[in-house]
Amino acid sequence: TSFGALCTDFYVNHKLALKMDLPSERETVLHFLDRVRKAMPGMSRFRRYDGELALESSRKDAEYQWLALRRTSIRTGYVNPQSMADAYRFHRLILELAPYHLTLSPLDVDFIELMFGFDLECKDNHDEVVFEALIEGTPLGSLLKLPNAKIQDVQPAFGLTFGEEGDLQAYFEVKTRRRSRRGSSKRYRNEPISLLLTLRKYGPVEGFTEMQTVFDTLANHCETLATEQLIPDLLTPIARHITSSSA
């Protein structure tokens, strides 16, 4: 995608948050996952994590998909899609299958969330890169410039609410990788800086067909906010600083 061309990895994640627990019967869960596997043959790796059941395609490929069932949520992700249509088609498939195979009700929907993620490879100190790219030279930058002090944690996050009802929210986040208390980041030297754009629409929904409409609305908003806000105001300054510091 055009978004993927701007970063090391680009991914589109979706979350359906529920108010009640998902069914845990073995037959019900396996039948749902098997139906997903038939629609997406590459998703053949079934794994169990702490509090989560996951169905994944091979992560050896740069492009892969995953599905995670937790107690009160269904999460899906598509990493490095060839097109936005491919990613959206996958998430819509889960929205179509889940209500019938997992006996969901429209009353059960807490919120629907769509996230765009942009990973930037960075071998330098993540927090210093983000500080110098976004904050240095501002009043906040002056606040953090203290004698004999090193930048330790710079992960700005901002939330916005749209409309009078406040049921549509957007979040911009910059995620740097953890470091030790002494400031060492050697363990995470090959980890990326992640820029996240999350759109969340709270329920209720009248019916499951409305969830598809909500998804389309979130997708349109995400693409607009990514193109007009995140890329010029977050991604480009950080990417430019990574390039200049490693030159």
C-alpha cells in the first residue's frame, strides 16, 4: 500500500469489544476458527496464549494475518497488506462470521475499533529521536531539558472526540521500546518506533449489518487522518530524523 511504502511495516488491526464473555465451549470455538481457516487457507496455525486463543498465518512471510479471541473481545490484524482492500476484506469477514458462530447479540457490542500502525526501524535511542523530532524547541522541550538529566521516556499520546455525543474517538500515539533503569536499550536495538492511529466507535448498534457500516466509516476516517495528520505531523519528522542521524 502507499502507507506501507512509508515505513518498515504497516498493519491494520481491528477490535470488536464485547460486554459479555465469549462462549468457551470447545466445539463452538473450533467450528468458528475452522470456518475462518476455510475462508483464509493460509491461517492454519492455531495457538493458545495466556488468556487468548489465536489463529495465524505464517509470520515468516512479511505479509500475514492473525485472529485473537479473548474473554470479551475479538481482535484481528493484517500486517503489510498488498492493498487496503485486502485488509478491509479480512476484517469484514470476521465481522460477518463472528455473530453467527459465536452467538453474539447487537446489545453485546461495547465498541468497534480500527487501528493503523506504522513501524519505523530505528537503531538509535528511540526516546531521544522522538524528543528531537517532535518536542525539542517547544515549551515542553524546555521543560524536559534539565542539567545532568537524560531523556528516559518520550511516548506522546493524544485523544480526540468527534461530535456532540462523543461516541467517536481518535487517538494518536508514539510507542518507543522499553529500556532499563540505567537507560540501556541494547535488548531492543532492533525494535521499531511505532506510530499508531486508533479510531473507536462506541455502541450500541441496531443490528450486525450496521457494524459493517461502522467499519466503513472508521476506515474512511482512518485513511483521512493518516494522510492529513499522522504522516505529515508525526511520521515524516521522525523518519527524517532517523535518516539524518544515521547518515
